[in-house]
Amino acid sequence: FGFVSKVWPSEANFFLVRVDDAIAMMNYCKAHKVLLRHFGGELSDCIRITVGSRSDNDTLLSVLKKFAKD
């Protein structure tokens, strides 16, 4: 996705992702019933994405593809 500038390595069930507009992405996903975690301060341009079930992950990818087009 072009709006992603960095994904940190993770050994947990989530990824920390730096994006162009974290607030817009979080709001878009929330409107499509996908919840993401946003951070403030030095991580204000970051979103935490939890690895879920295959169905959850497929839904997330579908929403992110739509977000990229809008």
C-alpha cells in the first residue's frame, strides 16, 4: 500500500505501521467496522494492527484496498 511508510518487525500478534494519515485511516476503517489502535505523541502517525482470524484479516485487507482508492 502506498500510504504505508514503515512496518516494524514484530514477534507479537500485532504490527506497528507508520502511515501517511493515521487519523483518516483509523476513521475510515472504523466506519467499515474495522477497529485499529492509534497512538499519540511521537507515534501519532502510527497504527497498531492486530493479526486476527483469516476472515478478520481478509476484511482488513479489503477495507485497506478501498481506503487506498479513496
